Amino acid sequence: MTTTYRNLTPEEIACLEKQHCLADDWEKVTVAEGFTPEYVHHTRFSGIVSLGRFQKEFMLPGGIRKHAGLRHVTLHNVTVGPDCCIENIQNYIANYDIGEGTFIENVDRILTEGTSRFGNGVEVSVLNETGGREVPINDKLSAHTAYIMALYRHRPALTARLREITDFYANKHASDRGSIGNHVTILNTGSIKNVRVGDHARISGAGRLYNGSINSNAEAPVHIGHGVICEDFIISSGSHVDDGVVLTRCFVGQACRLGHGYSASDSLFFSNCQGENGEACAIFAGPFTVTHHKSTLLIAGMFSFMNAGSGSNQSNHMYKLGPIHQGILERGSKTSSDSYILWPAKVGAFSLVMGRHVNHADTSNLPFSYLIEQQNTTYLAPGVNLRSVGTIRDAQKWPKRDGRTDPHRLDYINYNLLSPYTVQKMFKGREILTALRKASGELSDTYSYHSAKIRNSALVKGLQLYETAIHKFLGNSVIKRLEQTAFRSNEEIRARLRPDTPIGSGEWVDIAGLIAPKSEIDRLMDDIESGRINRLQDINAEFERMHLHYYTYEWTWAYERLEEFYGIRPEEMTAEDVIRIVEKWKAAVVGLDKMLYEDARKEFSLASMTGFGADGSRVEKEQDFEQVRGDFESNPFVTAVLEHIEAKTALGDELIGRMRQVGPE
């Protein structure tokens, strides 16, 4: 709704002057209907100023009330919305539009100087500090678009088009006036320059905010707290940045939490990242990248669903041509305390890194592995993370820890532990391990793979675990496809099994949280290059479409793997074939769950009770442990594993029962 403003009356001007107000030209000061001058004191007006009415009272912590109005303020080319309270501005507010119900107190200055793009278009030199993978940030940046911008440099036309699209958006939203939204609170803050502030944001005690956007809204407010310094930045809805955080050329995605003195430069943080105490430089932090500890440096790496142990470190140069190397820890990886990786290196999905690794290993096709350093050698244990309680617990907690409340989400996150992306790597992993065994002999003590060593026992175990996980994934897919349907013949089963679309065959990719067929990503990139897609919101809409159709595409991929893994042509599958697949699935699910059960039991061993019952006997130690940690059988995770075994067994038995009702050919 457009507000109508009028000039001040002579009586209002006289009242304002009596209340120690000044104006370079009272004719340039206009007010909305309902304005009364009684709540405007010690205010100086310069340039064109428009004021709303002042009728509201603010209730502050501790019970104090303050009436809307202006006190001890200098305003230059400012529009003040209705029912704002602005007081004790040490310098001035210049070239800003301030929304309704906003509270600003004890601020040094707030100004827009020149034409600003408010952080849009700022280039972040991610992964390579010396340049070459710059991502121009913007309000609508998704992890997936940034991934393509940073990594698909082998398609220069694509990079150029994405830069053009971003520049168009940034220039469209450029202005010589800043904005502060409705119901914003800004308290005890230093200088704010060329910053756009969204609705319901709270800025309290920040040191300096230059050239950025704070994309807060009513559904997902942003909090900027004490001692925060941000330059050339964008902070997305629902994020919390507090306690001395320093950001330079950074994008902060939705529902991120940065605090406790965290510092970052030239870095991208996407949905639900957390950073405390440590430091980041030139990192691509995909969704759920978490680092909590001091002395933890993340540098020139790409991560997602990652947890960095205390003292984790990487090096991105070897003292020759500067910081030019980069590394990738694929989704779900963890680093232990004091771990170190010398880039370049690539670590497979859901892997654990322990010790110091300097040999540039590439374990991308051996997911769910342990990388353990012994005497400067990287030892690889393929697949063992599949039986780890920690891996399953992580997969369960990520969806629960999604803190996004904004209905307009920027990132489309797939939480699945087993997907075409990870399972295709297990297929490749089986081929690799089998080839190693064949080339070096079954009796070799160790095998060499990409600067890493694999012990014989670890190789054999890895093959078993990958096979078990593939049984689980493909069985899950078949059961899901055939659920809640009665079949009278094998032909009806085959008809149901046929995919709904050819999309999904071939290779799959994980583009920073979104798991999708590579063919669909390639198609999108072709459309961007050709100009068929030329807006940021249209690019995001394509990612949303891929995310919503994930399970349809997943079945196409799984269907094509049935013959490869089981030796059964799916177009000739019978009820008996389905039963055999489900029996193997049941054995895989129960087998993995039993491994998890035994892994969980270790947490309740006598060794784990060390430090409990500090001054007592063994009995008191056990009683103290039980009071703090509970007993094994009633642990929520343990009971969930047992319930999972029971539920999945019943699910498999139900489908087997339906298959046995199918008549012969």
C-alpha cells in the first residue's frame, strides 16, 4: 500500500523547533497522516525525509517501555515507516528506507554510499585462493548452482552464462538507497554501510557490517550478535551469526550457525552449517558441514554432511607455486582429532579420516571406508563404516537438525545413506577390489591402491560389506516398487516393475546435497548455455523438480542394476525371482543391523566405564555408568535397531506372502 505524505504545518514546525529539531529545509520534510510531532526530539533533518506516524509503544526486556519516535538522530534522505523508534544515533542515518515497527538505538552510523549491489555479485575465490573457481554470490544462490559454478570450469560457456545471469540479478537489485525492513531491531552497533536488512532481523552489538544483505523474514529471522564483523557478504534467512565472528567475502546459507570467534574468508556455507572457534579459508561447505573446535582449519576443501574433529587441518600448497591445490571430502565424511590431509586428495563418501595423510589418495570409488595413517602410510579399510553406529546415527539426525523455517528453501537436500550415487560407487568398489585381488593374488598381505594400502583381511571384508549394502539397496527398491499391490500373474509383476521414465539410467552425481542423474544436470547446463533458462529462480526450480522426482529416477537406475547384480533380466522376472531377492534383502538388513547392535554394545563395555564411579568399587562404577548413560538394552538407538529388524523382517515376509499367491505361468 502506497503511503501518502504531506508537508508539515507551521504549528508542527514550531513544535519541532521547540523540541530542539533542525532542518536544512522544512519543505523537504513530509509526514504521513496521523503524524504528531510530540515524539520527535533533538533530531536534524537533511535532504528529503519522510516520516510515518508514531503511535506504538515498545516493551523492552526488564519491563521498560519506550514510545515510538525520534530522539537524538540525524536523518539524511531517509524514509521512516510507521511506529518506529530511532534514538541515540551517534553520527547519522543516510539514504535508507526504514520499514514499519523497527527499533534502532545506540548505533554509530547507517548509510548507503553510491550505488550498491548489497553483496550481490561479490566474487568468492572458493577452493583455489589464487582464483580460477570464483563464485559470484547472490541472494538466491543454492549449493547446487555454486557447485556447478565452481567445479564445471571445463565448460567455459556455462560459467560465462551463469556469471551473466548473476550480474543481471545483482544490477537489477542495485540501488543508491539501502533498506531496513519491518520489525527490525538494531542495537548497540557500530557502522552499517551499504547493507540491506530484511524483515524481523535482529542486530545487537555488531562491530561493522559493510556491503551485504541480511535476508531475514518473519518466518526465519536472522540474528547478528556481539562483535560480528562482516564485509562483502550475504546472510540467508534463519541464520545466527554471533560472538565475534569475522566474515570476509562469504555467503552464509539458510539456518546456519556461526559463533564463538569463528573466522572465514572467501568461503561458502550452505544450509545448516555450523562453525565455532576455528577458521575457514576458501572452503565450499555444503549442507550440514560442522566444525566446533579451536585449532581446526578448513582450507581449500569441499565438504558436505561433514564433521571436523578438533585440530583438523589441511594444506593446499607444497611451497612451490602457492596455494593452488584443492581437496574433496565427499558427503558424510569425518575427520578425527588432529587429522591432517595434504591436498590434492579426494575422500569417498561417508569415510573416516584418522592421522596424517600426505600421499594424495583418491578413494572416491571406495565409500564408507576408514583411512588410517600408520608410519606415514595411508591404510584403507573399505566399507567398514557401513557397520558403524555413528554412521547410522548421523543419517538419522541430519533431517531432524534441519533448522530451516523459511518456506522458500534454497537448497534441495537428499538425506539418503544409500542412493544411486553411493551404490554406484560400491559397484565400482567391488570391481576395484576384485581386480586388485586378481592382479596381486589372493594370498597377498597388502594391496596398493592410489597411494594407499589395503590389508588382505580388510579387502575381503570390504567386498562382503559392499555386497550386503547393494542387496539392501536393491531389495529396498524392489519392495517399495511392489508395495500395496496384489498381483495375479508374473506379467502383472513385470508391468509394475517397468520404470515410469528413462531418466535415471547411467551415472548419478551429488551436487552439494542434491542427488540426481548426471543426464539431468547435463541437460540443465545445456539449457543455461543455450539461454533457454536465464533466471536464477528458473535454475532453482529445475533443481526442485529433480529433487521431487528422485524416487522415480532412482527406480529407473535400480531396475537396470538388477540384471547386473542378480543375473536376472527384469523383463523376465517371476514371483520366485522376487522372493529370492527379498530373502537376500532380509539377510542383508538383519546382518547389518546385527553389526550395528554389536558396535553399539562396545559403548557399554567395561572399558567404556573408565572414569565412572570415581572413588568406588566396580559395582559402584557400573551403577554410576547406568545412572548417567542408561543400560544397553533400553538405549533408544539399541531398541530402534531391534525394532528395525522386526519391522523389516515383517515387511519382507508380507511381500513374500503376496508373491506366493501369484499363479504359475
